Amino acid sequence: DGSGLQDDCTAIVTVVDETQPTVNCVQAFQLILDSDGLGVLEVSDINIGSSDNCAIVTESLSQVNFDCDSNSPQQVTLTMEDQSQNSDQCTTLVSIVDNTLPDLVCISSVLDLVLDPSGFGSIQESDVILSNTDNCGIEEVQLSQTDFNCEDVGSLTEINISSEDTSGNTSSCTVQINVVDDSDPVFSCQDISVDLDANGSVSISPNDLILGVFEPCGISDISVDFSTFDCDNVGDNPVIVSVTDISNNTAFCFATVIVSDASAPMVDCQNIELSLNFGGMASIVLEDVFISAVDNCGVDNTVLSQEDFNCAHVGITPIEVLSTDIHGNVGSCTVEVTVNDNIPAAILCPNSTTVFLDASCSYLVEDFTEELDILDNCT
């Protein structure tokens, strides 16, 4: 006081912090999932300048761990508390983002695809893909071409394979397809019969022997190992027919060509006139009436149907000149043989006899006709 006297006392002062922290969040945040499909949200990801007049002692998020199955977007709350247990919150709209491409691995070698006998073939994913993984799963795999046919044979076909995950991320690769046709043509053969022509030869084509061919990819050649036949081939002749497709696949079948010679010789001859001899006989030889015989394969022999003639044949007698070829075919021509009997009959009278006149000096001649000998070649 004024006299310089003093005294003191003590008091407890309680300092109270009632000021809430100022918590600020970003409006939106994209959380990128890792290669395992997981994501961890940090406070620093959404906190923008939060503060407190004293000090913030705790920070917490309503959700920290996210994966491919997490709903997106979703609201996350950031809560901060100071040492006086004053707290405040803010929210952020968190979008879960998967931007990891599928790990697609395709075969590096050319894939040989063999068409079936109908000319068709197809491939599957497993034929061209070695592995196909993704952190969040594969949604769809597409091949630019799966079906192939004969038109794809002969050159490499490049196809594209794409893999899309559940988030729409896409990876792709290419594979070359070598389409192969290794199926032989399918066909059947038939036996045929053919006749030699006038020149002694005949030709056939493979189509004469083939009943039908099934080859979806196309035929390049049809052939037969023996197509021309002559007189030496009369009878059964085995042949081989081959059909080759555009991929050089060849199939064979066996058939028999039965060659026949149905042509008879062409015979030319001439008529003849004969005279019977004293014995009432006449004969001819082949050369008397035969002019020629022509055959496509050759004449074996020529004979006459009749060589000897007698009185019974006087007049015109037709006979045949018969030519037989080497295969038994017979040709003929007709000869008119005119047989003449030009020898007159010979009369032999009785021997001379002596007769006597009667009293009246006359003689009645007897009938000597029965005593006559009449000789003739045809009587």
C-alpha cells in the first residue's frame, strides 16, 4: 500500500481451448489401385491446409483401404482432433481408379490351323493366348477372326487379340495363322468298256472313269496313267486315276478299262464262172475270187465257204468269202459262182452186125436204142 506494506495470495487460472480445428478437404480425389488391385488412402491425399490454434493430435479417415470391389465414387470423412479434444470434419468424394492394363501374352510363333475335310477350321482363345491376367479381372477377350476356310489357304492371316478388364482397360497382341489344307480329295471310280475305232485305237479321259469328286478347296489336276489303247490292249486294262487339289494333296483310285474290238474285216471279192470237167466236177481256190480283206487290228485268216462244185450246182451258186480277224470278228462278201456244163453227151452205137434180106429182098431194122451207150459228165 502507501506505507509500503504488501501481501499476496494465490489463484488457479484454468486456460481453456474451445476453438475447433479448421479441417479442409479436397472436393474430389482419384485413388489409383496398384498392380494387385489394392489402394490405400492417406490423410495427405485429401487434406488441404487443415489447422488448429494449438495443435492437431489425431487424424483419421472413415475408410482407408480400397480394392477392385469398392464402390466408386464414395464419400470419405476426414476427422481431426486437437489436444483439447476439439474436433472437426470434412468430406471428399473418392473415385477408385483402375488404370492397369491387362497383362496379355500371346504365342510368338505362327499357328498352323489344319482345315477339316469339309474345308473349315476354327481357333479358340487357348490356341493363341499363353496368359491373360489383370489386377481386377478380365471382362472380355475378342479375336478379330476365329473361323477360317479354303480362301485363307496359301498365305499367313494376321489376327488381333484384345483383352478388356472390368474397368475398360484394353491390351492387345497379334498372331499369324497359317491355314493348311492337308485333306486328300474324296472320289470314286468306275470300270468302263470301250470299242476300238476303225484305226484300231481308242482314247479315254479321266472324267470317263470318275463318278464324283468332293474337294471343297478346289481341284488343280485330274489325270489317268494310261489313256490311249490299241489292238494290243484288247481285254482288261487296269488304270490309276489321280486327283490333285490346289494344296497338292493327291488321292488315287483304281479302275479297269475293258477294250473290245467289235469291228469285222471288210472283205472284197469277185464273181467267177466255171465249167465242169468230164467228171462233172469243178473247183476253185481262194485266189480265184478274193480281192482283199482290211481290218483295224489285222486279218488272221480267210477261207471259202465252198470250193468244190458238181452237176447239181449248174447255174449260179452263191458262196461266201469269210475273213476272220485276230480277235475272232468275221467279215464276208458273197461270190456268185456260175457253173456251166459245156461238154456234150457221147453216144456209143452197138457193134456192126450182118443181116440178111428176106424173100422180098427187104429187112426190117430192129430198135437198137436200147443197145446204145450214152455217156455224159452229168448223167
